Amino acid sequence: MESAKGLMNLRETLQKAVSLTDMSPFRLAAIIFGSEDFASDIGASRTSDAAELMFARQQVVAAAKAFGLQAIDYVCIDFKDTEVLAKQSEEGARWGFTGKSVIHPLQVPIVQQAFSPSPEKVAWARGLILAFQHHQQEGKGSFEYEGKMIYKPALLHAQSIIQLAESVKL
């Protein structure tokens, strides 16, 4: 997605693309946000905090998730600034992006680290799943876990963390 028109038509575009996969051996897996083209298209000046892209980025994540697709965040063109790349990658992961475009091999390990669950996060997820199962056996729908109230959405989040950890062999 690289233009204002593309953003405005994103829902319809994804509906059509997903429907076409029913008739094809190929499956749409992801949508990529092309920040530089998008910023140019809307006449925005690029800034280090990318505030000018916030609305579009959030729309891309929401649309991708609505259609069961991965959402790939924008490329960090300042490829030598690893701190900026790490910050952008961590933000993208918090926002729900499942990956980030890269333009240089040095960017790969930084992006992989940001989008992979930490060992602490995996341990939290495993513990939450066990606690949820225990509380379900007791007939409880919600419960406290590590100081927070837990119910079904937290379980789904924990399961997705475990699935991701297993897929990247953590």
C-alpha cells in the first residue's frame, strides 16, 4: 500500500485479492506499507518519529488483521542508524505489525529481534495458558494473573506468542 488512493481502497482491494485466492494455487499472505511512496503521494515531509504516517500505518494493520494477513511495516531508509531501526521495529511490533521491510543485511537481526517474542514473554504466555486451563477446570471465566485480570482475549494473545515462538524456534 503506497498511496492515498490505495489506503482509501484498501478494504475493497483486500476483499478482491483474498477472494481470488479461492481460484488460485497462490495465497495472499501479507500487505506491505510503502512509506516513502505514501508520504510522497500525500505531500508529507518525512520526520524521524514518522507521525505523518501514523494514521496510514494503523489502517494497514487493521485491514491486514481483518483479512487474516500479515502486516509488514515500512522500511527504515536510514539503514546505518541501528537505534532508530530498533525503535521503529519495536513500535511496529507493539502496534500489531508482524514484520518490517529491510533494505540492508545489517537490518535483518535487529528487525528479527524486535518481532520475535523474548524468552520472558514466552514464559509469561506459557504460564498464562496453564493458569487459564486450571481456572477453566474450576469453572472460572476470568482470573488474576501477575496482577492483571485475564479473560479470553489475553489467552488468544498468549497462544499467538507461543505459535510465533515455535515458528521461529525459540
